Amino acid sequence: MKVTFLGTGTSQGIPVIGSSHPVCLSDNPKDKRLRVSVLVEWDNYSYVIDCGADFRQQMLRAKCTKVDGVIFTHEHADHVMGLDDIRPFFFRQGNIDLYAHPRVMKALERIFSYIFETENKYPGAPSVNEHYIDGNPFAIGDLKVVPIDGLHNTLQVYGYRFDKFAYLTDMKTVSDTEIKKLHNLEVLVINALREEPHVSHFNLEEALDFISKVNPKRAYLTHISHHMGFHNEVQQKLPENVYLAYDNLQITI
């Protein structure tokens, strides 16, 4: 399995528009972060988790020519607003599979109503197959995916486990019952917004504590704010098996 970090930034990305923060002015490519998303590939399958406003740019940068489906964590703008850019894949492949909690799917139907219309549909709009996630494992291709339930402040969100790989973003609270679903991982990806506490995201201390509970062989931090600091400086302070993810990083599990 290959995982490409399409974006590792928070909802505004880095650099933030109009910001003079030193990290926003950095020349290091690892300090430039698009909105958070990953591409997961194995055998002949290719799935994206979340598609924010940078989705088109991310697909071009990753030279991605095939997407079998999009799996959504929740309905916030930085995770869904690139959905229209599935059109090139639809034109080549046909209907694109979408996987989401019913609440999230309802939000997508409202925001992108022209995609979900069945009568008098605009001929240039893509079409999708809707798959509702209810917390139970589900199959994509030949792989079982296990949803990991959590809270983003008070909003229910899903993370996902693909065999020995798990991806959790925008998490603030995860129960012990859900943590048990993450045992025996090769790789855990978890959000870590900044060092200071935040109402709806793990800060660095909380993320490292969560990693200790799960005990994966490797862990990568994502959904990173410019307030976290410079990539190279933060990486030097992390434990041996924990890495600050960056855009276009590719890992193999």
C-alpha cells in the first residue's frame, strides 16, 4: 500500500493569505501546506480521503489519473469543497463512489445539488454512487475499511483504518473503545494542530499521548497550523518514530 500526503495543512493552508508570520514566509517547501487529504493506493485501487478546495491542484501535482472513490471524514469546507473536481475522473471512468456518514452526504447533496440531481441534470456535471457509513466496517475493492469514531469539538467525525494503516484528522476526543480498533498498526496518521491547546483539534502534546496509547510502529502528524513552527525545527523535537508529514510525502506500508 502506498499513501501520498496530498495536503497536510489546516483549514487555511500555509501560507495563510495576507499573513506575515515567519512560517508563512518560509522558503522551505515543507512549510507550504495545502488543505489536508491523502491518496491511498494498493494493487489497482486508488481512493482519496477528503477533497478540499485544493483537490485539483493536488491531483495534478500527484500526477493522479485514476480515483475509484472519495471517503469523507466530515463535512467542513476544507474537507469537501473540491468535490466538483472529480469531473475529469468521471468523464474517463463513469460514476465515482462516495463514502460518508448520512449527515455528511446530506451536506454534500445540499452544497453540490447539481451533482446529485436525477432529473434535468446538467450534462457537464459528474455523477456519483452514494455509500452511507454507519460505523461498521465496509469493503472498498478487496480491502476492509474500519471507521474510527471521534469528536471534532462536538461534531462527530470518522477516521479510517485500512489494514495496517490508519488515518485520523480533525480529532479532539476518541474513546477507549475506538482506540482498541487501532492496535497493531504499522502506520498511524493523526492531526496535531499546534503546541497550544485547541477546542476541536489535538495539540502536539495530545497527539503524542494518543500515539503512545495506540503504539504504532510509525506515526505521522498532519493538519498542521503555521503556529506549530518551522518543519525542520519541529521534527528535531519529535520522538524517534514520529514524523511531521509534509505535502507530497509518499510512504509505503
